[in-house]
Amino acid sequence: MENEHTINNNIKVKSKKPRLKKDLTFNEMLMVGLVGAFGNGALFGTITMITYAGPEAILAFVLGAAIYSLIGLTYMELGVTYPEAGGPTRYSIYTHGRWTNIINAMSDIIWYLFIPPIEVISIIAGVNYFDPIFIAASGAPTYLGVGLGLALMLALIPFNYYGIKQFGRSSLYIGIVKIFFYLSMSLGLIFFALDYANFYKYGFAPYGVAVPLFSIMPYAMYDFGAIRVIPDLAEETNNKSKIPRAIGMVLLFETLIYISVAFAIIMGTNWSLIGVSPGDFLAVQAAFHGDNPFFILGKPFPLVFIAAVVTGVLTPFVTGYIYLGSGTRVLFSMGRSGYISDKLKGIEKKHSIPLLSLIVFAVVGVILVFVTAPVPSIYTFIDDATAAGYIGLITNPIALMVTRRQGITKKSDMVRGMSIIAPLATAGSALIVFWTGWPSEPYAVLLIAAGSVLFGIISKVKIGAKNALWYVFFIAFITFMVATSHDGLSSSVFPQYFTYMEGTIITFIVALVVIYPLGVLSGFKKQFVHKNFTEDIYTKQGAMEWEENK
């Protein structure tokens, strides 16, 4: 009897499907969040911010930290409540059903599809500095640049292939090196080229206060968005209770480093070196000709220049493979939700990774971004990614409150003050989408709509159509506000009904008092349970309770 029992147990073990391994330690999770955040997008984006706002760009990182702190608090709670691979792409399926979730998922996957190419283009820009054959005068990659980009994208795959344990270890050790050179570059430039006059002599806010500040916010918020890689990897951490601590620490450290980068560029700018009249911030971006700013500003200082060159290659490469891994989990989660082939939710046995999702994500990311972006340069990529990302992110605080109402969240996991934090996080996310402007916001919306309709039809999405109306209304509203009040769109088809500031205020108020309560009221009374789309929590009783209360 004993032998028979043992054999039966072995058969059961062998018949089990392979699962993701929980091998990611706290230190590795923390480092993944940190080094994922410090990409070269922060360097190129900061140049754009300084160009349009001058030294005031520093305040954008302060305001960005405040907004993302609200969002980060929602991740702290939801990441523990639903510790799933690609978790933020799954939260809304439990609260609002499949129609809300497919729109949410399309927004998230577009955000992730843009980011590895952004980092790859940063590397190409660095190489182009030494041999200018990879980037055209327009800022778009040449054919050689595209070829190099394709090779670099494929080179990101091996770092994700050998499993989460090796992914975590490599990120930890390479991340330490990356942070050393990143800090050496920014702090070195401050030390060797410090010019306080740049901070006040030409005006702290030379082009006005509010409008320039808000218009550059998408670049700051793109940088902060890296925090979500932590809840995306939550299923593979060996201690989910430490997810909130990791999110909080990453938010603090990245805020300080982003501010140090802005300080370095502002106070390390040598006007004669870049051929710009002192104080002419509007000419700064063009003066760098698409090159890494630290290459130019650090050239007179060998140690800073060396740190900048290492950072210019290592930094985006590490960020790229981390986002490739996180984006793979988002695609994997879409397989679990039934929007794409079941094969994409399969886990390779040897290394316990979603291998097919990894390959498909890498290939589709290259095709989608390099082929469809209106102007394929790093600056438009950042706006496009930010618009899509925050359209998806706005569901999180709403899903959190519905999850609480459903009685799912443990009291010990609840973050205090969420009745105030959640609506403010919703309004803050709406503002970021509005500030991305034209044409990035409608471009992102077109991609989201096309993907949602196409995959919705293919996967026969029916559940939760009425529960998604608030989301559709939000996207339509924010697109209308962008078209009729944002600088840069002037036509008889879309007359400018509102000033930029009026649009900002209206967006904030409507998101706070209309979108947020509509979203919460639209949620299911009971947690959505379905044998095909929520396998890990499925029970017959749970499915019956949802059917009775849907």
C-alpha cells in the first residue's frame, strides 16, 4: 500500500503543469526596480524637459514623485493581494470583467512594447556619437540603425531565458555596476563643471511656471513608471510581504537620482561648448543633435566621459532586458485571461519561464514600434509609451477599492488613507494622459482601440460590457480634452475650446468626481471567478456566487 501511494503521488507530481518559480529575493527585486528605472530615457527626456522649462524641470520630478507616490501606494496593496505575473494587467479582470480588462491589457502591453526599443535607440544614439551613420538628421534611425536595433533587441532575450533566479542575480550584480557609473556620471559632472549661475541667472522658470511644468510632466512620469516591474514579477518573489517596502524604496531612490541628473545637466551645461547663447534653454535639445548629453558635457572631463560612455551602453541595455522580462509577464497574463493563444501562457519546463511569450514579445515589439511610430525617435516614443501606460494605470486605484468592497483584501494588507489616495491617484493618472498631448494620446488610443476590438472579437469577449462603459467614457473624454485644449492642435475640425490650464483643471475635476466614482460603482459585487480565465482562484462555489451577483 505504501509503495502504491508513493507511485500515485509521483504520478501526480509529474502530471502537474510547470509553474513560475519563486526565486526572486528582496534584494534582487529591489535592484530590478532600481536599475529598471535608470534608463537612458531619463537622460534624453531630461534634456527635453530643460529645453521647454529651464531649471524648473527639477520641479517636474518633485511633482512626479508626489503623483507616483499615490499610484505606488495602490501597487503596494494590490501587489500583495494579487501577487501574479503581470499583476497590474490582471487586477481589473477580478473587479470589472473581461471588457475593461482587455482595454487595460492593451494599454499595458503597448506601454511595454515601446520601452525596450526606447532603450535600444538610446544605445544606437550612443554608438552614433562615435560613428554618425546610425541616426539620421531627423532623429530617426537609418537602415543601419534599424539593423543594429534589431540585433540589440534580440540580444536582450538571453538575459531572460535562463530563469528568474539568473535574471535576479544578473540584475543585482550588473545593477550595482550600473548605479555606480550612473552616479559617477551625474555627480562627477556636478563636481567638475558646477555653474550655479545656470540655476538662477537666466530665470528659474524662464518660460512661465504652470504651462511649461505640466507640458514636460510626461517625460518625468515615463521615468517613474518603471516601478511597476515589481508587481509584474510578484508571482516570482520568495516573499510577497516585502513588495510594499521594495516599491517605497525604489520610489525614494529614483526620485533622488532623477533630481541629481537634472541638476547635473542644468548646472553642468557649458553654453560655449554646445554653441548656444547663455540662457537660451529652447536651443538646448537641438544643440545636442540627438547625442547623449553627458557625452558632450562630460567630454572635457575624462573620468566623467568614461562613466558616461559606460552608462550610455550599459544603462539602456539593462533597462531593456528588465522591461523585456516584465513585458513578457504582461503578455503571459493576457494568455491567462484568454485574449491570446493558450500557448502564450505556457511555461517552459527547464527554466520555468514563459518562453513563447518572451520570443513573441521581443519580435512584436520591434515590428510594432519601428514600423508604426509616427516619427521614430526617442522623444516621441516616450510620449506614446506614457500615454498608453497611464490609460492602463488608471484602472488600478479603482480596482483596489472594488477589491476591498468585494471583501478580498486582508485588513493587514490595506494601506491607510486609501479613500483619499485612490481618487487622487485616478485624477493624477488622468492628468498625465492629458499632458502627453497630441498626437501621442490619440495615437495610443488608436492602437489600444484596434487591439481591444481585434482581440476582443477573436477571443469572444462578452463578460463585463456594461461594466466597461466608465472606461470607454474616460478614454473618449480625455481624447476630447486633448484635441480641444492642448497646444499643438489647431484646425477647424478640432477647435480649441479651452486653454491649456483650463483643460488641466477640467480633466482633474472630472476624473476626481465623475470617472473615479463611476469606475468604483461599475465594479462587480463579487470577485469575478471563471474556470478558464481565473484558474488559480477558481472554485465552483466562487463561480456560482459571482453568477448570482454579477
